[in-house]
Amino acid sequence: MLDDQRPGTIYWIDHYVVATDDVERWVDFHERVLGAKTILRDGRNLQRQAFQDLAGPCHHGAFRSQPLPVSAGLGKGLPRHGLFIRQEDIEKHLRRLDDCSSPHTDPFQTSAEGDEGIAIRWEDPDGNQFEFWAPDRMPEGGMVGSGPLGIGRISHGVYECRDLQRTADLFNRYCSLEPLSSADVPSDTLVLPLAAGGRIVFKQVETLGRRTCGWGTLNGPHAALVVRDEDFFPNYEKMWAELPDWAWDADRRAFIDGGDHLPARMARHGGPGGSRWYEMRGRGDDWYDWDTNCFHFFGGAPKGGSMADYEPHSMDYFAKLYAQEHALGA
């Protein structure tokens, strides 16, 4: 991993959120498959949403959405989220997937999405797509904080895209990411390597599937992208200066209009920090690319002088700092 990076670059995917029509089932399944530790497991939260700790500071979550689109099929639907594993542990992961009745592929060697290694693709009971990723060369920090089941941090996310160059330009400008140039990467694939060794991947499609978050009917799918703390506000300031905000109807508590025709844009995040920030500045901290994939930035303070491991800082943290600095109250 290189720490000498362009200002504002992305180091990790801190977390992702998927959709489910049964939160309790989702929680139980991912506890068994990933050894994930559920956060705030109480009746109220499990009716609508749940979050779970993964390796290191990484976590994931699910929001209740009904009805769910039909799965496009194992390994075919997008988005797909990857998690690091060690190659020597592949057989035990396969046995656990079988024990949990999770459909999965056989392990296969590939370099088609920008890194060399062995992949196992699988899906959960909601048809969400996942991948265990065992790279030939594990990046520093990839397995930091891994639990007894040997599941590491989030290795990558794969998303739909209708114009690869347009997406590359967007992520270059606002995330300081450069496309990977490799003969192994097909022409319909864009790979954006992250500074800590993970990656964001886009697959070109003619039309967007119903699980692409800003276009379909799902509630809340997104991914959080880690930048250094000092880059958190500069990254947002550039976006706020150049991208429109998705109009918000406060009375209905809903966005105005929607669909895959909208441009790249900002949006009000539903969490407490995002709501507080919107009240203070009137701008959103979620942002959508041209294909309605949703992201937001997440701060990170390096541990031991390197972003191989980091202390995570959410918008809640930065909203409180902003309020204190501007004497806006609690």
C-alpha cells in the first residue's frame, strides 16, 4: 500500500448496505456465514434495519425493503460486495457456505476485475450478491481484525454503469482515483484501485437493474468510501460547489422525482449525522453517480502512521466538529 497519494483519494470501503425483506433472517444468516457481530440487536431495529461488525472497523448493514426484485442469478446480479479471505482457508469457507445452504460457485482463478486471486461467489437468501476474495497477494491491512472464521475486510464492490468513461471522470475528479490499465481487464469493465489495496469495479450495461439503488425500489443501499480525515470536508466542498442536490420534500420526507435519468448529484443522508448536517448547511452528504449508485465519504485517521489500519470517523463526528467550530449548539 502506498500512503503517498493524491489528496482526497479513497483508501478502503468502510461499509456497505444491502436490502432485505426479513431483517431477522438476514442477521442470522450473516452471523453464521461471516461470523459478523450484530450491533444494536433489539426488536425495534430488527423490524427495519440491522448493522453488523466485520473485520477491523468495517461493517455492513441491511434495510428492510419490499418487494425485493428477483435475483438475476448467482454471480450475475449487481451490485456485488467482496470480502478478503486467505487462500489456505478456502475449503473451510466452502463447507460453511454449504452448511448454511448458501448457493455458491466453485472457487475459480481470475484477474478479470483488476487483481489476481481466487474467487467464490455466493448469494444470501435475499438474492444479494457477495464474493469471498483470496488474492494472490494480500494487501497490508486486508485481514486486520479478522475473526475466528477468517473473514477479512471489504475487498471490493462491483456496480452497474452505462458509460465507463463518464464514471471514470467522476471518480477521478471527486475521489482522486485512476483507472487500472491491464490487458486482463475486459473492455466492458472499469477498475479503480484503492490506495489500501481494495478496488471499486464497474461493469458496463445497457440498462440498469432493479437492484441499483437510486433507480430501483430498494431502501438505502449504498457504500461508504474512506478518505483521510483532512480530506473529508475538502472532498465534500468540491462536490457541493459543482453537483446539484436532489430536491427534498420535508413534508413528505421524500425526494422529489427519481429514476435513472437524473445526473450525478448530492442527497440528504438518512442517518443522524447526515440529518444534522443538512439542517446546518442545507446540503446532502450522500452522493449518486450517473447510474444512481449511492456513496458517501467516511473519515479515517491512520493508525501507526499508515492507512493500512485506521480509526473510523462518520458524518456524525464531523457534524459535531462543525457545530462546535461554528457555535451552532449540540
